[in-house]
Amino acid sequence: MSSSPVRIRGLTLDRYLSCLGGPFPDSPPLAPRSLGTRDMQGFTLESVSYESEPGERIPAFFLIPPGVGPSHPAPGILLCFM
């Protein structure tokens, strides 16, 4: 069984990315850092940063609901600032 190329708005994925200024380089490792946590009313706020490019860090917050852990996964919210 042969797979057909991914198409977006009638263009192949490669052509679509080319129209957006691509091809894009591979993503670097995120190199995340935890900068601290704070218990808030109804959630935990974790301050983090990660690299979008080597040497360029982006600050962000994780909002984590109570009771979350390896045996109790749940959605969280990530707020990024640029």
C-alpha cells in the first residue's frame, strides 16, 4: 500500500512549508529549567524556561491542577511569554 503525500489547501506539505519560508531547521533540544513553584488557590504555578534556539530562553508558567502525578495524569496549561 502506497501512502499519498500530505496535502494542505491543495499543496503538498513540502510546497506549503516552502511558501511559509521553509524548509525549517530541526528543532533544538528544549533544555527546560524549573525556576520555582508556588502553591496557588486551586493549582500549582511552576515557573520554567526553555530554549527556542541555542542561547535564547523563553520564560513560561505551568498551571498544574491539584493531585496530578505519575499515577494521576491530567491536562495542564502552559503560558509562554516572548
